[in-house]
Amino acid sequence: MAYVSLEKMIKKNPSLFKLVLVAAERANQLVEGSKALVQSASKKMSTVALEEIREGKVYYEAPKEDE
């Protein structure tokens, strides 16, 4: 079983809420057939999504407000 350290993830992404949203969205994309961006031994899409975030392949970017 793959273990993704939450402590390390929080250092890169200070908002746990945003981290969960990004991981959930990416896991859904993987379930729907998107190609994984990292090699993973896990078959769980949620774990693969977290590994992608840890590797910096997937991240949250706040929308820019138009002035």
C-alpha cells in the first residue's frame, strides 16, 4: 500500500481544503480515463492523485480576478 505523507503535502499546499478538492477532482478524472502523470504501484485513484500532487504534476491555481 502506498502512503502519502500528509505533513509533506501540507507544507507545499497550506490549505487542506484546497488539497482535498484538487485530489478529489484529479481522482475523478483518473476514474473517467485520464492518463496518470506518475508511475504508481497503487490501483486506488485517490492515492495516484495524491502522488501526482506530491510530485508537483498536479496543483491548484487560483483564478485571477479581472479588474
